[in-house]
Amino acid sequence: KNLTVGSTGTDVKNLQKVLNSDSDTKVSSSGAGSPGNETTYFGSATKKAIQKFQVKYGLAVPGGVGYGNFGPKTKAKMTEVSKLKGF
């Protein structure tokens, strides 16, 4: 499902784990959302990490449509990346 700021649940926690597996897209370096401290809440830190992921893989640009949202294109690339990382 699509995830945006305010979304909650295990999907968000799994998303944060994949984002945290890459130093370029880490949700947070310490505290809530950091590796090992992933949460079930999609807040501003998760949105920023999604934005970094989207820019890294050429999925969206700052100010562009879908920037910061976990929609179909981002989800497809995230699925591909997570399989490569063994998730």
C-alpha cells in the first residue's frame, strides 16, 4: 500500500529497516528511526529518507510529483533493493 506522513504499522517499520540498510538513505543516525530503533510511524524523518532514496535512484526530484511519498514507483524500486539486501 502507499505510505505517507502519518501512516502507521509494520509496513512503515519494514520500510525504515530497508532505508536504514543504506547509509545514503538512513532514517536517523540515533534515537527513534535509527538502525535497530525503527518505529511504526511515518514521520518527517522517514519522509526525508524516502526523498533521499528517490533522488538516489532517479525516481523523483525535489518539488516533483510524488516526492517524499511511498507510492508505486518507489515501492517497486524498494522491493528490488530489499531483495538484493536479503530482506
